[in-house]
Amino acid sequence: MDHRPFTSYIVIALILVSIFSPAATASIVYGPVKFERTNGAPATVQDNFSLSRINGNYTLYIQNGDEENNQSSSSLIRLNGETVVRTNEFNQNIRLIEKNISVQEKNELEIQV
């Protein structure tokens, strides 16, 4: 019987794509940050970030798993109290989730892993 501890990872990065540039440029405004789940009940992690400007299109990128295929089969992500990624959007076959999101000057990210 295999007694290795269960571990899964999700990595989150928030990308800004400026709408004011003729050649769309992208810059990372949050992350990448790695969130780890081990044995036991899911844990909720909160993180805050601020933006000096909120003009533009924002995309939340979630990498599900690491290089050893330790993927999450159920996680939940909320931004400013709004669910942006639901538990049923995660599974062992999903490696990348992309979501267009709205942000504020001050933001609270809540990740349940």
C-alpha cells in the first residue's frame, strides 16, 4: 500500500492586457503564487493585492498541478467575494484554466485547496 502524503498544487497568476497600446502588451500584476493542498480537509487561503490602475482587460490563469502531475480535483477560487472558478471546473485532466475577470483597486483573492 502506498502511504505517500496526498499533495496537489495550483498556481495562480493574474495578467493585465492593456487596451491602450496598439500592440497589446501583457504584464503580470499578481503572482505567480503556488497554493498547496495536503491530506485532510480543504484549506482556505486569502491573499490581497492592490492595483494602481484598473483600466484594461484582466485574465486569471490557474495552472492545475506541478511537474509531477499533482493536480487538484476540486478547488474553489473567489475574487472580491465572487466565485470565479468553481469546484467542478477542476479535475485531474485540466492543466490550465483561464478566466476573464473584473478587478478593483483593492482586491481579495480566496483560494480553497
